[in-house]
Amino acid sequence: MKKLILLSLSCLSAIVSVAQFNYNLTVTKDAYQPLANGTSLNDTTIWDDEFYMLPLGFTMNVDGKTTNRISVESMVGLSTDSFGPVNAFMVTDLDLFDRGNAGDSVSRSPVTYQLTGTPGSRIMKLEVANAAIYEEYDLYGTNDDSVNFQVWFYEGTDVIEFRFGPSNISHYSDYYYLTGEPMMGFIKNITIGTSNFDAFYYFTGNYLSPVIDSAKAGTGFKAGLNMHPPDSTVIRFVPIPVGIGGTMAMLSELQLLSNTGNNFVSLNSPYNQPLDYKIVSLNGAAVQSGSIATGMNKLDISSLTYGMHVLLVSCSDGIKSFRINKY
């Protein structure tokens, strides 16, 4: 019954290197709202170790891997594909299974999804509702504990959120077999079903202010979180912009003449092709977008909130990022 991603993580001696964790992590509170009128991912099928493919409805970048779908592995692993080296988020190391496995003929733990918003800023919402825990049924013969959570995928900003609903977890040491404590995190370049991956970034300590640790070759895990995140907890992953103040590929000659302004900032482009730009707030929200022409450009920032933002300029050949300050 153990999940493939969890089995991979139990073989840490196979890790050969540790790469950089490319997300900023924040924890907030927001009232949990079950999805209304979502589309079923599992229909009436009783699930356990199944794979499902979630269509995003848009394209997003997950730490360098671009995808328009997410492979949902046993409802706890969310990866950029179902084969080959992938990047994956692990919501929990609980061995979840459908409550209907305890004698029902149809699913009692619905898995649904819903696409909301307008093109350019849509959110794909995935919900796992009323999931049971295999170890409770196997060890105790009961089926009373439950977990509810959602995962939100944001178009345009590539932000990902874990949103936790009501849960009941009675036997921590029996359920969380990796450390006896809740584990979640991000796995870089994992080959599903094997122990081959670059790094596992996991969270330890208080769930409200977790410390990010990484699994290194042969060292195993130190610990997990102090508790399963309670109802209305939101854990938000905001991509760290590539090369703040630096360059990639051909955009090295792009110049921001001033990074501070009230109404405008000026940008000079020597390239004879239009460039796309996007302004992102420090919490990961895309707040403005447009195009940049050859020569001098004055970008209107009058509608931005005061404070620091990130200006991302891109084309097919490269990307460059700047910090800008609206005062």
C-alpha cells in the first residue's frame, strides 16, 4: 500500500547531489471552502495507489519543467508527468486511500477539480475530500480518521498552494512512517518508482514557521513538522525569479535606467524584436503585463501598490529580471 513517491524517499542513500530550492515559502490562514460543482477525477472508482492525470487548462512552469497537466499519484504526489525525471510536490506522507475500500462498492472519498478565473490569471483547484488512512484500517480495523485538502495551481505566476481543511489523525507514530511526524515538500528530478532523484526539500519544526531542510546522501531525515497543518492553513510556494539583476541568453544588454519611480520606470531595449514583460508582486501575484518595443520604453507603474516588485522581461531566447520599487 505504500506509495511510489514515498518508497522512493525511503531510499535516500541513492541521492547523488542536492540542488537549490527555488521557491519562497509562506504560511497563512484562509477559511477552507470545499469545491462546489467540481469535476470528478476518479468518477465513482474506489482509489488507492492509482495515477490520475489532471488537466491544468493552461501551461505552467514547475521549477524548470513546463507542463499543461499534473500527474496525481495516490492523491499525495503531484508531478509534472508520469514518466521520466519529473519535479513533484508531496502534500503529505500519509498513506491515504478511499474510504470506500472498507466494504463499499463506490468511492466515499471524492477527488474533484475546478478551473476558475479568466485567461491569463486562472487557478486550477484540486480537492481530495474525506480521505481515509490505510494504517488505521490495517492496524486498528477502524475507518474513522480523515483528511481534507486542496492544491491550487496559479496561471501566470506559477505559484502553488497547499490548502488544508478539517482532519482527524489519531496515531501519528503509526501513520507517518518516515519519521513519525508529518512530512511534506518538493522533490527535484525524481524518476517515479525508483530511488533516483536530485534532492528532497522537506519541512521541519512548527508548521506556522517551518524550516526547509534537504535530504543528503546517506543522511536520512532529521524530523518532520510538529503537526499536520490544521483547518484553514495555506502553505504557499512562490517561485524565486531567475537571476534577479542578472541575465540569461540574449537579454544581457537590456537596461533598466532607474528601478525606482512613482508613475514610470524607463527601460531601453536594443533588440529588433518585441519583448514580453510581466510585473510580479513579492507574494507571487502577476499584477501587470505587456510588451516592450525596440528603443526607450516608459512602463506605467502608477497602478501598482507601493513597495518592491519584480519585473520579468522575456522572449524565446532568454529572460531577465529586475527589482523595481514603486514609491
